[in-house]
Amino acid sequence: MLLAVFLFSGMDAAMKQLTESYGPMQITCLRAACAWPFIVLWLAKTKRLQHLLDARWSLHLFRAVLGIIMLAAFIKSLETLSLADAYSIFFSAPLLITVLSVWWLKDKVNLKQWIAIIIGLLAVIYMLKPSGENMLSVGAVMVLIASICYAISAITVRILAKSDHAGNMVFWLMTMIMLGAGLLAFPTWQTLQWQHWPLFLIIGLTGAAGQVFITEAFRLAPPSIIAPFEYTALVWGLGFDIVLWQLYPSGTMMLGSAVIMASGLYLIWQQNRQH
């Protein structure tokens, strides 16, 4: 999980570099397209290609729509936000997953968990208001949209996992995002520049390898054990921000992210106690 989080952070840093030259939808398409060959190689090596047509197409399509919106919104946010700021708000996803699981999967949530969720979401609202004059930061709202899509997608994965192989979910998600985002980006498609090929390669390698590692992580250990390690993304985000763009964290970001992470970790601890 630590490797997966590091690789995805590297991928996000590469995508942020591309926001100066390409639109969010085109980068979304390129993110999937660059990872696609490596995912196919992984499936071939692990002999999972024969299961690809055993799929619940409606749920795969629904996940792909969510994936396109999530990636495009997150990439749009990186035009104006640092990686650390974006991650801090995106950390609201575990809180949203818990809320959705009550409604969708009929999971039980006690009063203490609800209090933690409310405190965490209030911290998100606090972070949505930037230090400038605007009431809402467009970048922050984009991350929140991405977080909501991620939470809904995570619930969908729990349903899909009962019938579909992990390889199916990864392959069809990348394939449908590549095709769908490519069609949406086509009217404003920018010619790919040769100097960006190293970034495309980084996105492909980190995106594919990160997907493999995260799939293996959830196969080898329960989600309640794995989930806390997602928060290490903030460390990598801060590192990339400082090294690549000389961006340093604000007090608002540090305070908000601390409250959101504390709420998420408390929820995980409560779930462990219940099980």
C-alpha cells in the first residue's frame, strides 16, 4: 500500500506538470492510455485475460463514468492547487464512503462515528474557503467532486468484487476511461509534444504499477488495516510540491488535513473494534 500511494503521488505530480499544456479531459484519457499496455501485460502474465468477458457491464460502465469525472475534476484542481492541498480535501473520501455505505449497503454506524464524520466534513468545508476574496476555491470544489465520485466508485467495487475478478475491474476501468475521455477531449485535443514523452511514460508506469500494488494490498490484508496508509500521500504530496514547484503548506491546509485524517483514522479504529 505504501508503494501504491507513492506511485500514485508520482503520477499525480506528472499530471500536474501536464496541466500547463493540455486540458483535464485529454490528460484523463492519456492517464488511462499510458497505463493500458502495462495493465494488459500484467493480466497476460497472471493468466487473467480469459476472464475479461465475464463482466457486469452496467456496473463497469457506471464506474467508468465516475472515473472520468473523478480524474478530470482532480486534474482540473491541480491547475490551481498544490498536491498537498488537493490531497487534504480528497481525504474526505473515507468519510463519504462510510456515509454512503449506510444508505447503499445498509452498514451500521454508531453515534461516535457520526460525530467523527460530521467533524471531518466541517473541516472539509473550512478548507473549501480559500484565503483570498472568493467564497469558494474552484480547485477545492473540483477535488470535493472527485472525492465524492471516488467514494461512490469504492462502494461499487464492493458490489462488483462479489462477481468480477480484480483484473476485470482494472482493465475495463482503464479501457472505458481511455475511450470515453478520448471522445470528450477530441474537439479540443492538443498535439502531443515530444518533450512530454517522459511524463507520459511516468504516468503509464506509475499508474499501472500503483494499480497492481493496491490490488495486491487489498488481497493480502483487510481494508481496515490497509486504509490508514493512504494518508501517507500527504507526505509525498508535500515533498513533490516543495521539490518541483517550491510550494509550501499553509496553516489552513495543515489544520484542515489534520482534522480530516484524525476523523478518518477514528472511523477505521471504530470499524476494527466492531469486527
